[in-house]
Amino acid sequence: MKVSEPTGVILFEEVQHFPKWLKLFMICSVLITLAVPFLSVQKNHYNKVWLALAIAIPIQLILYFSFIYIKLEKIVTRNGLFYRWLPLQKKFSVLLQPDIKKIELRQSPMFQYGYGIFPGFGQYHNMSNGKGIQLWLVNGRKVFFGSDDPLSFEKSVREFLSTFK
């Protein structure tokens, strides 16, 4: 379900960005892409190198700026768990109490940042390499959310779930 704004009393709120080391890695890849062709190509082939760079560099820069601006926003209220990827999504996705069967604090999948599917975790939304919460949904799906403050996140989700029992 998608909603424009979260509703209810806010129990937990977190906005996460990609790790700094990953941003540094991305800018280093751009610099390497610029340097390697000129160090390894004969002088009479520079025209071909410029063509390759004209394609590769803009793509890498778009990826780099994506790493800077994309963030994961999670809000837990008494009404649900709201999350979205800014600026890619304007509306929040929401998980409600009847959707969630079980919750568990666990280690995040190693080097799995962003959004995707990972064996054993199901769907993941992760910007940290620490712990997060695993949700087992009534429909059989699993969803993992990484967090910079996993204990507070887990506590707030458990509080949100207990308000309906």
C-alpha cells in the first residue's frame, strides 16, 4: 500500500545515506577510468579512447551522484511502518500490523546495499552494514530493513505491533 504521508504518533524515524566509503569507491572508479586508458594506449589510438570515455564517464557520474542523493527514509508510527527511497519515490510504502507475522533482530546481508532480493533475507532495504530487523509477512514474504540504530528500530516496531493486540 502507498500513502502520501505517515499517520499516527511517530515512534522512530531514520534517514540513511549510502556509506561514505562506497561514495569514495565510486569517485575512485571514475578517476581510474580516466587514467588507465591514457597510460595503456598507444598515442595513435587516442581518438578511440575519447569515444569510450565520452560514454563511460557520464554513466559513472550519474551513478556517483545517485549514491550522493539517494536515501532510505523509515518512519515507525502507531499506525504502521512507512518507508521510501528518496528522491526516487514520493509516496511511502507502508506495512500494517495485520501484514506482519514475526519480527527478529539480525545481521544485515554482507555488502548488500540499497534495495534488492537476497537469499535468506527476501527483499532488503539496507544502507548499513550492521544489524537490522527481519520481518516475516503473513503472505509468506520476508523483508529486511537495515538500521543505524537497530535496537531502537526493533523496539519501536514491537511497540507498534503491540498496540493492536
